Amino acid sequence: MQLMQGYRERKDRERRTIQDRYAILGFISSGTYGKVYKARPRDAPGAAVAIKKFKPDRDGEASYTGISQSACREIMLNREIGHENLTALQEVMLQDKAIYLVFEYCEHDFLQIIHHHSQTRSAIPEPTLKALLFQLLNGLAYLHANWIVHRDLKPANILVTERGVVKIGDLGLARSFHSPIQSLYASDKVVVTIWYRAPELLLGARHYSPAIDVWSVGCILGELLCLRPIFKGDEAKPEPHHASKKPPPPASRSRKTSSPRSSTSSERPPVEPLSLTTYRHRRDTDAVGRVEEEEWPSIVHLPEYAHMARFDK
């Protein structure tokens, strides 16, 4: 036991830290996962990198060294893929119960480009717009061809190098899938920022496909054209469980006895309780109507059709 402990202590002393290998040049951004810094390797001063520091899963507990699910996914997927339009993971380091992911550095992102042209009130040139969109779709096609759905495409996650190369980044919410009709929603976090969230996710669909990424790309394209979000909205705030409505004030006695017909006319037949799924389906059907097989024969091939067909018309 003492021999093993001595070996570990010697390896810890020999292991180079982040500060030994990289010179931190500045702070880039922060989020729920941690922080991102711009740095430069000390042995190669010419190439800048971006270092993403993940906080421990239970930050503040001295005896816990857990790794967040987001960090595990990002490490796993970045180790398996490689494409010119995806950010390249160069190194993974563990230090002081925090994980550091070292990526290639990109000077800009789509959000900065949108803000720049919005402030100067100048539209993005059409050739530039086409080049940005082509590279974005090229990287996304690679992900989908390798059975990976990104699930969090937004302008801030689409990076651009100083040479104009588009890089899709932040695979923390991405995941692999094996079939487009496989359920990917259960026991998972809410995916995609609401401004770029596909309708099936807004309606609470349990089955979804890589098409949700294509919807996000369409929203990003609209924002590049209009220089503002095209579907800007706020997250719905659920009511707390303990909140209850106050009972209505009792009717006056004079109103009860004034007309014998009033008491019977106010009585309503009992309402049949509905499940939340049935209620949502009926509400959506009332709003957009029902599509029959005669009008749309191929509807029977949609993943949700068999489930929706069980509802009463």
C-alpha cells in the first residue's frame, strides 16, 4: 500500500499542470458548465487554443470528484469524430477535481457577426452568407451521417476562424442515436434554446429525429438575414405544485332563492377527466385540424402516427 501511494505521489509531482503547459491570455465566456479561456501553449507560442474548464458535478464537496454528464458526452463524441467544420479537441486534462478540454481557438462566432452587422445596420453580403451556411450544413451533415444529433444549435455555438472556416462547437447536449424513431426524450434535459427549438419539441414529442437540428439551422439562417431572432420567446414558467386557486365566494342567498330555474341551469354535467397527453392532442387538433389518410397517404409512415391514431376523433 505504501509503495502504491508513493508511486501516485511521484506521478502527481511529474504531471504538468495547465499553468505549466499553457499561458492564459484572457477570459472568453462562462456558462452553467464552467468557463472558457483563451490560452497559448508555452512550447508553441504561435497557436492559440480555447480551454474549457468544467466544474465538478457537485462543486463545493471536498470528497466528491464526479464528472458531469455534459463533460462525458462532449469528451466521448469529440474523441470519435473529426471534420473540418467541427471544433477539434486537442487534449483532456484533469486538475484539482476539474476537467479541462483544450480545443482549437476560433476568433468569432455567428452571434458576433450578427451583432456587428446589426450595429452597423448593414446586411451580411450574400456570398458570405452562402459560405457560412454551406459550411454549417456540411458539418451538420457529417454529424447526422455518423448518427449524432447536436440538439443545441444556436449562433453562439457556431464558431468562425480568422480564415472564415465555420466550426460547430459545444457538443455538451449532443448524443448518438441508432434509429430516427427511437425515443430520445425520456429522462433527458430540455434540449435546444427555445428560440431555435423545433415544433415537435415545443409540443412535448417523445420521439424526434435529426430534423430538430435542421429546424435550428433554418432559425439561424433567418437571424443571419434579418439580424434578429425570428422566433423570439420566453420559456414557459410552470406553476408551483403547492399553488391552489381560492374557491369562489359563495353566492348570496337571495340569488339562490330568487329563481328556482337558476339553480338547475347552473348545474353542468360532470366532465370526464383527461390525461395530459389526450388533452394536448385534442387542443392541437382543434387548432390545426386533423389530417386524414385520404388527404395525405404518406402520413401513415410518420413515427407518431400510430400513437396519434389511437385517440378518439
